[in-house]
Amino acid sequence: MFENLSDKLERAFKVLKGEGKISEINVAETLKEVRKALLDADVNFKVAKQFTDTVKEKALGQNVLTAVSPDS
């Protein structure tokens, strides 16, 4: 189950790769996929919505870090 969730989240975040700045459109697309992945993993609807709403609030307008790589 966690591998499936991880794969879906990874696919959802690929939308943000290569963007210089996070826009409302690409945040909405990504969070839609994240919400679907959480619901598919049997996360409570209210919890998934609260999580994605919080992430959206914090993410909008943030600059994307390009100098940091998760594998370094």
C-alpha cells in the first residue's frame, strides 16, 4: 500500500519539477493528484482535504529550489 501511495505522490510532484515559481494552477493540479492518492490509500476525506488546503496555503508563491537535489 505504501509503495503505491509513494508512486502516486511522486507522479503528482513531477508537475512542479522545472517550474521557476509555484503558481496556483500547478499547485491545484498537484494537490488534486495528492488528494486522490491519499483517498485511494484510505485516508479520511477530511484529513486529506485539511492536509492539501494547508499545503496549498503554504506553497503558493514560493520559489522552487533548484540548487538542492534530494540525492546529494
